[in-house]
Amino acid sequence: MSKTGHGHDHGHDHEHAHEEIAESGGPGYYEIMETAVRELLVAKGYLGADEIRRQIEVLDSRTPALGSMVVARAWTDPAFKARLLANGRAACEELGVSFYDDTQLIALENTEKVHNLIVCTLCSCYPRPLLGLPPDWYKLKPYRARAVSEPRLVLAEFGTLIPDDVEIRVSDSTAMVRFLVVPRRPEGTDNFSEKELADLVTRDSMIGVIPATAPTARSAP
């Protein structure tokens, strides 16, 4: 197992990374601070309520379907895959996926010899422009710690058994660098359309905890 190191010596706004709730069930410290800062920025005229609403709508519009589209194109277009692996953000922008922040995107390809897994060890940095909000388990401390220290066991708990001769590479996201796993294309999909291939790509397969869905596992129409 190897770990792609990306230091966390950054400001960490983390896009709602600390969504903590007080034991009483009321708003947590960070939620209170977010509300106070937002109201202050509006009162001072730095931001308008409409601009905040539009940004929330942009965030809400992002779903794993965008990432699935990118992966399906990489599976069917070798030239695009090469561009994606060379510059993830630029390749995604070719397909009309906009980035609303300054983060860079690194695409990591799973192969017969390498399996990639992404994590954010300090919080929940995540490729939101492509995948939307991260799953709850991605933000929890057990995953953030164990994905680095015992990735094979973590993957096994997701039902993903990685052979001993396959290297597991764990990449640690930061506020400025995010990762997207390009899972291996399932066998038996040679005649699949790009749309059909995208249907096989799930959020979790682009995090690296499971493979892409096998064709036989698809629900009957």
C-alpha cells in the first residue's frame, strides 16, 4: 500500500467539512459561526442573498452523474482518457463540467496491478463539482484514519477484496487538490453505449471503495 501525500497546511474552508451538531441537538459551533459570518457579509454588502442562493443551487445541482459521464467517456475514448489523466480539471471542462472553486482534479486509473482509494484524513475534502456532497461515512473519523492504516480491511468491509499482488494507493485530498478514481471497465461491456456505461459507474466506485457495477448486476427494466 502506498499513500499519495498532500500536506494539509492550508486554510481549510473545507466546504462545510465540520458539520457538527451539539449534544443538545441544537446547532453546533461551526454551524453557528457559518450563519453569523454569512449574515455579516450580507449586512456589509460583500455578498447578496441572491448570490448565496445561486451558489447553493449550483452545489445542489452537482451529482455523481457528472463523474459517471466523465468515466464513461474515458472508457470509450482513449485520447480523452489520456487528457483526463494528464489534467483532470481541463478534461472535465471539455465535457461542460464547470468548477466553481480553485481546486485541481487528479484522475487516478485503476488497473490490474493498482487499485486507488481516496480519502481526506483531516476533514472531508472531496471532488464536489463532479460528485456532489460526500457520503456521511467519508466524513467520519474511522474511515479517514483506517483508509490509510488498513485499506485492505476497509475495502473488504465494503465487499471489495483486493488480491495481495495488487497495490493499493491511498490518495489524501486537500483543500486545493481533489481526486477522482476511474474504475476498471467491467467485462462484457464492449457493445455498451456511453450512456449504458455511465449507468455502471457509481459514486462509491469513483471514491474507490467498490468496483464499477457488473452488467449482470443491473436491475431489469
